[in-house]
Amino acid sequence: MGAIGKTLKFLFGSCNMVDCCSGARCCHQFVFPCIRGCSYTDRKVFYNYDGTESVEPLVGVFKPSHSLMRKSNIRGMTLSEEEKKEGLNAVQQIAALVHHASKNNLRVRAVGTGSSWSKLTNVRDILIDMTDLDRIMSVKPQNPEGSVCHVEVEGGMTLHDFVREIDARYDLSLPCMGNYAGQTLAGIISTSTHGTGQDYPTMSNFVVAITMVVSGGVLVKIQLPDDDEADECFESVKQRFQSAKYGDPAMVIKSRDVFRAVAVGFGSLGVIYSVTLRCEPVYNIAEVRKPIEINWPQDGEETFRIPDELKELSSGKGKYFSFFVNPYPRKNRDNPSKMVLKGVYLSGERTNDEGTCQCETCMDLQCCSCTGCRGKSACQLIQTDCSASCLQIGGNILPSRCVPCLYDCGMLQFMRKKPYIQKWYNVLTFTNGNIHIKTAEYCIPIEHLDSALKDTIDIMQEYSQNYDINSFLPVYVRMVKSDDLFLSPANGRSPNGETVDRYCYIEVPFLPGAYGIDEFHRKLEDFLYDKYKARPHWAKNNFLSINRVRRLYPNIDQWRDVYLLFNKGGIFDNEFTRKCGFDDFHSSVEYDDGRKRVDTTAPSTYHAEGCPNCSSPDRSSVPRDIVAMQPKGLHVDMLTDFEQFSGNENMANIENATLSPEEGQMSAETGCERNNNGRQTTV
């Protein structure tokens, strides 16, 4: 951030002064971000970056720093005399807190800027604010030419600050980045955030090592082994980890399987202290930003297809390609009998040419020249929730025939007559988080791009027609290379077992305060999941459940092994892990009241989401012995309270339940079929 931006931030703190005006934001959102400075108790409430989710930890918020800690501000946590005398550095502070939480059955979660809507930062007891840990720790060239360097950086540093610092101090860069730069680096890799380009995988793949604190306060460093290094198997890691304890030096783990798990771990495997990223020499990008028209089929005409010239632009080594589409077709000016979708494509390539000045002063005055980043819409005075709310209000009061023009108005800001040449991060960045758009994004094999994009646009049109609800923002499409990280949406193993080399991401954003966002995203996610087994972005709006996670990610059991090892006792569990069913992975534990947690160390049968014999909603995972059957083949409610099945009579009734012969069919997701006697058996 430039000098003027830093001054404003110092004067107004987390508030954007424009957002505080007149309460013009929809749905009474004008109270945020000012509400961050207001409290009716002495407890600190953490809000995610748009204020739609809040975290109220019962014990407190802990903020590790570079200053030596000699006393604790966490209720009930004490330090030893030696720790008080020597003081604890940043990573030791985190380890001490996690050690305390493990001993006292407390739940812990780390947070950065809170750039997520999927309950990732939700926690019951202690929230660790990592934003003060924002230093680059080391830079190590990996060859004499310096073409590859490993940069270790603390996880609380934002991407915006990191890319500028490695450029200014070391002339280094990342291979690619996303168009939003407000997240912390730990958050980026934990959720498999991506950029765009068919040669570039998600940003989690730029990581070569992760230092983190896991259950018990144990410090581990997971490294991706080099080609000439031994790859430690998981069983060996598990045996060594049993003897690790709090206060030991970092346990070094060189295991591809463990690395593939922690590289996309959502903060559920431990607290990431630092990441080591593979960097390369800084480069410039020349980006062409041009309008496009895509033919829209009518009344059973030819199928919808992305123009071949666009597909050609997106392929090729070193290409950074994406495009926006207005979801509302209009008549073609040259041929009024045809309907077209208007859009804008952004096609960039690396270049040795020099661009315009990007010093701090010029960047601060960008609102006057409006040539930087992603066009005029990247102006920081335009990117406010107040201006977004004005657009939202205007769109709601205008006649429906004017809605497509609003989409066009937004896309026009991206276009440019001449190529834009600048340093890579100035070209690829769209926003630093000034405007709090709520969005959902879906990862689909690139061969399905044509049909998936048409289906998305059809649903948007249907939603607008039926409910008069519009996003007023164009659909955004990007491409990535597949990877082998266990829970990466771009994992090369598709749910049906095929190998996928390239994926596309289809993003549908909404303006702040828009009405009916969750219901629309749920409808769209359900459709794309049913038809394409689309994988939603973990950090964006999604409605994942354990059934879907199991169907979408073939490597979930391998990820589970590492989760159970590093998250012993469920210290890092929260609302997100409960929603996704990860809580059920823990081994069976008997409590004082005689009740047990679900044991999923053995294979379990899961309730079918689209069961043909069942109209009940999607449920969490349960063991097969409590899936109850009624005589006519209808599932009863999936009860998780074992006391309701404690009677022998109840269990006998369940085991002897019969089904009608016509219901002798296979349930694909439960893995059950009916035999000739109408009994259900597991296969």
C-alpha cells in the first residue's frame, strides 16, 4: 500500500471512510466495518472480512507477536518459570497455547484476514490472530543462476505485501497469483487458492515446506522431498510422531503423502507458522483486454460453444487467460435474428518490455489515471461497498430491460485499447479486499466448460425471471493445471476415476448486500454437482457435506490419516469440520455418560444424497448399523444419538426390516442393495 493509503489506514483503522456515509448499504450493512470498533463487553469479536460471519471465542483471542512473551493473556494458561525467564518467541507462543489447549480439551483455530464465508475461522474457545506474523525469514537460491529461490515467510503476511516485498528486496516473483491479494499466505495455501493459466496449478503447489504447530504443541516441518531424497512413508511418520513432545525442536518430515495432506488443510491439521515458497526472477506481463461476443443458441439451435479463437488464446506456455461473460443475451447488431452474449477476455503473456511507472505515488494516484491493474474498475475509490451498494440499489429500481446494460457497464471497465504492460502482480491483481463481494466458484474439467457455462447462465436467467434477483456482476471463467494434492479442487483424479489434466473455474459473484445469495449459490452448486461433480472452492460460498466430500475427493481417506495424526483429540475442530463431516473421522471415544463418538476408522456406509427411496435431506455420516429402514423402504431420520438405538428390541426391528420386491435396486452412494427377500445388504 502506498503512502496515502497507509495514512488513511492509520487514521481510520479498519474502517473505510466512504463506507460510513449515510447508511446507504443494503440490508443495514452500513454498520460494518464500524462495528469492529464497538463492543458491549470486554470480549473481542472477530468478523470475517465482510462482516457476515462473526467468531466469539469463549476463552479469548490470542495474537502472537515477535516480542518475547513472559506472561499469558489467555485465561487459565500459565508459563513455567523457565519460559517466563527466557521468554517465548512467536512460534513458541503458538506452541505453548496449543499445548495448553490440548491439556484442557479446548478448541483452537488460527485466522488471518478472514477472507472466507465457509466457517473456516469459527471456533469455540481460542482464536489465534496471525496477522502480526508478517516477516520474510529467509531467501535461499537453489541453483547458481538464481532462477529458483526458496523464500520462507511467516503465514500471517498478506499476498499483497509479500509479492511487493520480494520484488523490491530480491527481484523475485511467484509463477502466478489470483486476482484478490488481501488473504494471508497461510490462508491461500490452506484453501487451494488459484490464479489463471493452463500451465499453472493452484498456489498451494508453489509451496515446498510448511512449518506448523499440531496437537500437543508439537512443532513439525513438512517438506516436499527432492527427486534424489527418500520419501518417508506415512507409517514411519506416524511411529516417529508418537515420541514427539512439546518443547522439542521441529520434527522434520519429508513425505509426499503428508505434504499432499497439509498443503490443503483448511487450518484443520494445525496452526501454520511459516511457509516456504518456490520463487523465480521477477517478470512483466503484457495483457490484451478485448471485447468478445459468443453466440447464444435459441429454441434448440446449435449447442452453445466457446469460440475456438478464445480457446486458442487460453492455451500455450506462459499464458494468463480468463474471461468475463454477461449472462443476459442480446440481439446481434449485424444479424438481429441471432442472440449473443457479450464479454471481455484478458490474455497475458510474459514480456521483456517495460510498462508504465508503478511507484507508490503513481499507484496512489491511480484513481486519476485509471490505467493500472484490471482497468478502471480497479480504482480504489470505486472499489468500496458504498459504490457497490449504489449500483445494487440502482439495479433494483431500474426496469428489467436495463439489467444487461449494468453488466456491460461493469465489463467495459476492464477493456483497454492497447496492451497493458506492467509487473506481473500489477497486471493480475484486481482487488485487495476493498469491496466485499460474496462469491462462489466451481472447479470442473475443462472439457465440460461449454455445457457447464451454459447451464450456469441458464440458472442465472431462470433465477432472475422467477425471483427478480440479479448479481449485477459478470460470470468469471479461469483455467488451471491439475495437481495431486489430496483435497485440492483441481486434483487430477476426478470423482469417476478418470485422469484430468486441465480444469476450469466458473465464478458467480454477488454485490454486497444482495438478496438471496445463499439460496442461489445452493441451487447452482446442487445442479453442477449432480451433473458434473463440480468441486466448490473451499473458502468461498459452499454447502459441502461429508457425502459430497467423499464423492468428490478420491484421496479423502489418505487426508483423514494425517488429520487424525495431527489433530488428535479434535483440538482444531470447528463448525467447518463438523459441516464437512471431518469430526466423525476421530476414533471411537467412550465418555463418562457411556456414549461414544462415531468410529470411522473402519469403512462406513453413508446416507445417499439422492436416494431414490428417500426424500429426507442430506445428513452427516453415520455407521451402517444405525441406518434404519422402514417396511416400505423409506429411511427414518438419521439419528446420531446412540441412546435411541440402545434397546435390543429396536436393533432387532431394524435388522429384520423388510422391503417390497419392486424396491430391489442398487443405491449408488450407500453401497447397499436389496436381496430377493427384500432385506438390505451391504456390498
